[in-house]
Amino acid sequence: MLCLEYWAFEILVILAGLMPNSEVTTSLIAMCATVSKVSNELGAGNLDRAKNAMAVTLKLSVLLALIVVLSLGLGHNTRGWLLQ
């Protein structure tokens, strides 16, 4: 069931990427998934788990942003011949 949920989310992201304003739609999908996770935990009365979900999301966002920035900054010379 969890695998099906991940696949559905990935398919939704792919479909959102095909929309005219793809940056906004994919950002909204990720934000809604995070907000719904935190909202579910808050609704269940699990404040610690809600804080944990928010902390994990924040840490993953920073880590992924760092990876993208470093790969763009350090790999600017190799990107050209990889795309040929």
C-alpha cells in the first residue's frame, strides 16, 4: 500500500510537470503533501510526531537544495559534454 502511495505521488508530480506552469504546480504538490502529513498528526493529537514530520521535511529540503546547488556549481564544466 505504501508503494502504491509513492507511485501515485510520483505520477502526480510527473503530470504536474506537464502543466503550463510546472514550477508552481510541482511546488504546490510537495507542500500539500507535507501539510497534510503534519495536519494528520496534529489532528490525532501527536504534537511530537507533527514536529518531527516538519523537522524531517525541513532538513530534507535543505539537503536537496544543497545537493542541487553544489552539483550545478561544481559540475558546470562537465554538464556540457554530458548533454551532447
